[in-house]
Amino acid sequence: MLQQLLLNGIIAGSIYALIAIGFTVIYRTVKFFHFAHGVVYTAAAYFAYSIVQCLGVGEFWSLEVAIIIAVVGAGVLGVLIDRLVYLPLRKKQANNLIFLLASFGVFIFLQNFIQLLYGAQILTIRTGPVVEGHHIFSAVITSIQILLLVVSLGVLVLLWIFIRWTRMGKALRAVADDSMAANVVGINPERIIMYSFLIGSMLAGVAGILISFETNIEPTMGFSALLKGVISSIIGGIGSIPGAVLGGFFLGIAENLGIWKISAGWKDCIAFGILIVFLLIRPWGILGSKTDKENF
């Protein structure tokens, strides 16, 4: 039982980490909570569902094509949100409260738009038969969960390499540290912000598509995912990409170990309990600093 809960925690943590990293990449450049990130996660799952239905459920290549197009679609949606909503507000030098309200407005509008198009019913992308999972010691893991874990970890490694070693990654870090100084040395902050929304939204898209293979799709699925991503970011250290990864896995494992002796319905309570403890004891997070606390 303990091994199964730990394995489930690692799988959940990998998804939380993807959401949290996407959220953090955007937060580092715009310095406000982009709550519409959650609906981008939802939209990606519906993009994949629609493409699979159009191409044919039985076609072996339809799923791969759907994933690629849906991830790109999620990135484009994120950029459109920034260009159409946030950019005009930046030009007017709106404060962070306005951005926060705008992000909530975008979230609610797009969530209801998705529900208008697809209805409130639960949908699924899974097309194959349900088969028995693989046994690892006393735990069981399905092929879909293995795929989910491998892809999540692979994306996390690729993102770390991108942020650490590429020219664009260095530009992202420069704008995150000081956008005015970055502009002085020839880096266009608006261009970098656009790329941060593209990358962060694509990460949310990967998470949304992966989780849709394991569970069902519904219009409200993004809200819970957003909360877990935000909590993971705060636990790890808001604005810290390694912290977002650590926070995601910490939250996923803590949630699942926390329901060892109680109902699984308490997962959300455990997550918010952990958040409250961190806000009271270490509000700057595991890998954050007291300077982050002051900014937060």
C-alpha cells in the first residue's frame, strides 16, 4: 500500500511540476499570477480530443499528430491571451491587481466557451482496451502512467537545458531578473514575454494532454490543476524553476501519503494545509529567499 501511494505521488507530482514550471516561466517575466494558465491546460486536452475525432480514432498516427498540434495550439492560445489582453494593460501601466482580475476574467470566459462548444459532459481520449498494469514490487503502474512519467521527466530535463544553455533561455533569465537592464543591452522584453507565454502555455498543454490519457476530460478540469500548480510554485519558491519542480513532486507525494489512512477526498485539504503551513513558517518557499517573500 505504501509503495503504491508513493508511486502515485511521483506520477501526480510530475504533472504538478509541469503545470508549476509553465506558471513560473510566465510569472518570472510578467511578475503577476497568470490564472488563465489553468484554462490553457484544459483547452489543450480538448484540442487533442477534437483532432483525434477528426483524424479517426482507430488510426495509429492520429494520437501522435493530435498531441503535437494540441501542444502548439496551447502555446498559441497563451500568446493570444498575452497579446490581446495583457499587452494593452501593460501599455497602460496597469497594476498587478488589474492583471489578476483580467486573468480570472479570461479563465472564466474561456472555460464557459469550452463548455458551450463541447457541453458539460465528460469526454475521453482513450481508445484502447483497459489492460492490467505492470507490477513493481507491491505497486502497480499502467503503460499510460509510464508514458506520462517518462514524457514529463523528459520535458523537464529539456526545459532545464533550454533555460540554462541556450541564448533564448539566457534572455528569458535576463528579462526575469531586470527587464530594463535587459532592454539596455539589446534584449526586447516584449518579445521575450511573448516567448515565455508560448513556452509556459505549451508546458501546460503537455500536462493537460498527458492527464487526459489517464483520466477523463471536462470543462472545469483546469481549476484544480491551476491550484495545484500555484501551490507547488509557492511551496518550491515563487519564481524558482527548480523550486517549481521540487514543489510539484513534494505536493504530489505528500497528498498521496496523506490519504494512507483516510479518504482520497481529503487530497485538496491536505494540499491547502501544506500551503498554509509554508505561508506561516517559510512563505518564500523551499528554494526561495527572504527577498522573494518581500516581493510576494
